[in-house]
Amino acid sequence: MSWISRSSRPHDGLFNFEKGDRMNIVFIHGHRATAHSFNYLSRSLRGHAHIFLEYDSAKGFYANHHDMLQRLERVDDIFFVAHSLGGIHALHLTDKLQSRILGAVTISTPYGGSEAAAVLSYMMPFNRVLQDIHPRAAPIVKSERFALPGVWTNIVSVIGHSPLMLAANDGVVTLASMRKRDDIRLIEVASNHYEVLMHEATVAAIQSSIREIEHGRFQRVGS
């Protein structure tokens, strides 16, 4: 696992921060993707520190979780922007880091697990990611008990279709899985599982959540 930043000013020898930062936006990509999948979104979210976490799903969920915790050891005021499986990682990181998390926008995240993985895991029993993300997998089941900050949104991508799943899906994840949690805000975007990362409605949802957090912090300081 590696960590990269696209900011410019060094801080504490570990992280690079942009001038005038107010929070640390931590981007976590989906399975088989890279930090480059956030090129469009990150350009639209200037004015904050950008931290990009890279991981390899083949290492296993909990090995990657341990690495991510180490990478965020000295980071506070975290706001997650996470795609697909990255959103499940954001959930688990929030459970451990708690008061250091301001909120999140997850994108096309399968909170109820992947139905396609449930089917494929029987055909490929040694595939680590399939074993980690099916609906009865430990990372999925355990995450259902995690309490979340007040500002937490999942973008539900509603266009697309995979024949591996009978239920409505975005080509990768079922809509029911994306809507699994009833304690978060859900925003539907007319896009498929991948193009949602380049959709203006996704940018608007993230910007709105950031403003909500900033307004809440200002109110607490001024009260």
C-alpha cells in the first residue's frame, strides 16, 4: 500500500498540505482502481488538504485496513470521499478514529455487500476481494453496527445493469445494497458505477456536505 498527495507544502515530514486548508479530505478508491479515479473530483474540491490512500484488494480487507490506520495516525479533521469498496474502508476507519472524523460522502458503496460477489465467490473461492465483500462477509456484517457522524452521505448511482444480478443495479452494485443503511443521507445520481465519479451532481453533494460541516463548526465556535 502507498500514500500520495497532490498538494505542495510539506507538513511534519509525512503529509503535504495546501495553503488555507480547513479539513483533510481523504480519498479512498474502489477495487482495482487507483487514486487517479478521483482526478475530476479532486480538482473540484480545492481549498483543503488532499490525502489519497492506495491499496491492493488482493492483500485482504483487514491488512489494508491496518495499513490505512497507520497512514492516518497523525491526521485529524478527516472528511472521507470514498468510492465503492473504499466506502466500506471509510466505515471501518471511522469506527476506529471516531472523534477525528468530520463526515463522509461515499459513492456507489455496497453497504449491504455485493450480490455479484456472493455468486462469484463460489466459483473463485480463493479470491480475497470476493470473500471480503459478499453480503455475509465479516467486513460487511461488522460495519452494520458502526455508528456514524451526522454528516454522512452515500451517492446511489442508479443507471447500469449487470446480468449477474437480478435486482436493479448500477453495473456493479445493487441499488438495494447502496440503500442498505437507514442512518445516512442518500442522494440518487443518474449515472453508472464508474461515471458517477465524473458527475457534477457528485461534486455538488460533496461540496454541500463540506459546507454543512463548516457551518456547524462555525456555529459551535461562535455559540
